Amino acid sequence: MSAESDPSDPCYPDAELLAFLDEQLEPARSSLIEQALREDETLRQRLVRLRGEDVAGLHTIGAIWRRQQLSCPDRSVLQAYVSNQLDPDMADYVLFHLTEIGCRVCRANFDDLNQQLARDRSAETASRRRRMFQTSAGHLRRHD
């Protein structure tokens, strides 16, 4: 059977279950699948079968695409997105990838880049304040 979809369970296509196994789903969707797995023996058996096929080398194009992260923008593109330096079409793609696809790898990189930007801005602000204070302190001493 193809690892793309199982018509007997439209709620959880095979591709989504494989993404779940690879921890590539949004946390909310992963939680729903985890709950369903606790309650549904048939779904658990499907997941075991899918993992077995995956490990045995019965790969699909979709699985290879996800595993190799072929649709993921690289970190430099995410950096440009965070800095608002992408052309509108590429920015739309990155936004779609982060929000609609919900790629956890890219989301982690995006969050890391935002934290780095916040640290850089904080350090820049502190440096600017220090320079202003030093300049003002020198100016005040001359007028005493």
C-alpha cells in the first residue's frame, strides 16, 4: 500500500502520520494524533506498519521530500525574512511555510533568529545609552 494516504481514515493520512513520526507537525496537530493513537488500536497498527515500511526503505517521494526538508527555506532566507529584506513573493512563501505547513524545523530556526535579533537590539540599545551617558557626563563636567 502507498504511504501517501489511507482512504479508510481520511482524518489522518499516511503522509501526516509519517510527519508525526518525524516530529514535523505543529504541536497542536501532534497532540491530536497522540490522543487518537491512545484511543484507536487500528490507528496504532497503521502507524507501526508505516514506520516499518519507512525503515524497510519503502520510501515515497513525499517522505523523502519531508525528510530532506526540500521545501524548507535555508537559514539565510529565514534571516532575511526576520529582517524584512525578502521580496514579497518569497516573504509570502516563508510565511506560508511557517504558518500553514507548520514546519517545526523552520519554526525553531525562525524563533532562534528572532531571539538573536532581540538580543542584538538590546545590546545595541545598551551601547547607545552608554555612549550618550558618557557624552553627556563629559559635557556636564565642562560646565561645572
